[in-house]
Amino acid sequence: MDFGLDGKVAFITGAGHGIGRMFALSFAKEGTAVAIADINQQWAEQAASEIVELGGKALAIPFDVSDQEQVNDAIQKTARQLGQIDVLINDAVSPYLTGSLEELGDTEWDDNFRINVKGSFYCIKAVAPLMKERRYGKIINMASIVGRRGSVVPTSAAYAASKAGIMAITSSAARELGPYNINVNAMAPGQIDTPRWRDARTDEQIERTIQGTALKRMGRPEDLAGLALLLASDASSFITGQTITVDGGSLCM
Ligand SMILES: NC(=O)c1ccc[n+]([C@@H]2O[C@H](COP(=O)([O-])OP(=O)(O)OC[C@H]3O[C@@H](n4cnc5c(N)ncnc54)[C@H](O)[C@@H]3O)[C@@H](O)[C@H]2O)c1
């Protein structure tokens, strides 16, 4: 399917690893130039080299999404070196993913809000003036089904609350930026088999997860690519302010 993304530019946070990395590779295959923005410089550089070796266009941007100055610099640098920013994907996420309410401490709570919520806000704030000027932009935020239904240990309540916050930012930004032809949507994945997800669970928890989906399987990062490409393309130009669930039929069970 041709999504018409050839020649576009995407700034993807957390693109050094997991789902974000898969997004970067999927967009690059469509001919989109990608800025791999990640706190882990080595991962960002590796992902960018892989894309370049495959014939794509990529720029490694080491940065901390929770530092507003670094975010502004990263967005400006991308626009300067790649010409513009058509697509922003807010994928970076705090590294903590464990704990019941009693185990949950201030550090985990604050990190989830600082990186997941404030980081997404900083990126939207930095990219909005550039998109408004061109009257064109697609913003995709990463929520989660736990932002809708609440956490299931070992996923923490802090993480779930941060993802609910991202859903609220999505509809707020959609309302504010809609008049400038900027679409803002979010994806709410179910359980996706990334090292981060698997490492935090026992075999029994993984089996229970699989049985809890209508499709009776774990999601793969690639299962999210189609929706990301669609939301970044003009095929979805009348969709905005939505959080779209991609969970293999987990919430419907
Ligand atoms: N894996 C799942 O089951 C699942 C389910 C629902 C939603 N999601 C969402 O999908 C997204 C990706 O998840 P994943 O499993 O691929 O995560 P991951 O941990 O594999 O990757 C996260 C990336 O974010 C980067 N990062 C962390 N802190 C950062 C910071 N301060 N600044 C810049 N980059 C930073 C990391 O270096 C890493 O490359 C997240 O937003 C997550 O909440 C994942």
C-alpha cells in the first residue's frame, strides 16, 4: 500500500529501541527521512546506520525528552538538516515498569510523568510552530490500553496514569491545532512483545496475557506499523483527537 510518505520527514522519540525503532524502519521503507531521537546515543546511532545501510535517510539525535531545551534543540536541528518536520511520534517512555500501589515510590511516579507526559508535551510544543507555519502536520502519541482500563501488576499505576494523561493531551492538542491542518491522534496498544514487556513478566503471566486476547497471541511491534503509517498519511486526514486501540481484542474480552 502506498501511504504517500515518500519525501516526508518524521521525528520519532524513543526510536533507538523496541516499538519506536520498528516505527523508524517502517517509515524509512516508505521513503520517509527519520530523526531517531533517543536518550541512548548508541541505540540511536545503530538504528540510523541500519536505515542508511538499507538505502534510507536517517539522523541520530541523542537527547533527553524530559529536558525542554534539549527537545527544542533536537527539533530545530532536525528541521535544519532534514528540511522540515511532517510527522512527530511521541514514543519514548520511562524505563520503570513494576510494582503494586504499595511498592510504587515517588521516583517511579515522577519519572513516568516527567518522561511520558511532559516529554510528549515538550515535543508537541516545540514542533507546533513549525507545523503551523506550513499548515501541515501529523502528531502521533503513544498511549496504552492501561490508560483506559488501569494497570495490571506488574504494570504500575504511575505508568497507567501517565498514559491516560497522554490521551488527554491528544484531544486537547487536536482541538488547538486542528485549525492549522494538524492532526493529533494516539495509539493505545495492548501487550506488545518487546524486551521491556517480556523481561517484566513470568511465563505464566505471558500465557495469561495471550489467553486474554481474542486473537490468542501476543502483539508484535510490527502490528502497530500499519496504524502509525495510516495516521501519518493523508488517508486519515479527517481523523483527529482519537486514541485508537490496537490490542488483538484484549479490551473486548
Ligand atoms: N510494549 C508494550 O507492550 C506497550 C504497550 C502499550 C504501549 N506501549 C508504548 O509504546 C512505546 C514504546 O514501548 P517499548 O516497549 O518499545 O519501550 P522501550 O523501553 O523498548 O523503548 C523506549 C525507548 O525510549 C527511550 N527513552 C527512555 N527515556 C528517554 C528519555 N528521557 N529521552 C529520550 N528517550 C528516552 C529508550 O532509550 C528506549 O529506546 C511506549 O510509549 C510505551 O508506553 C508499549
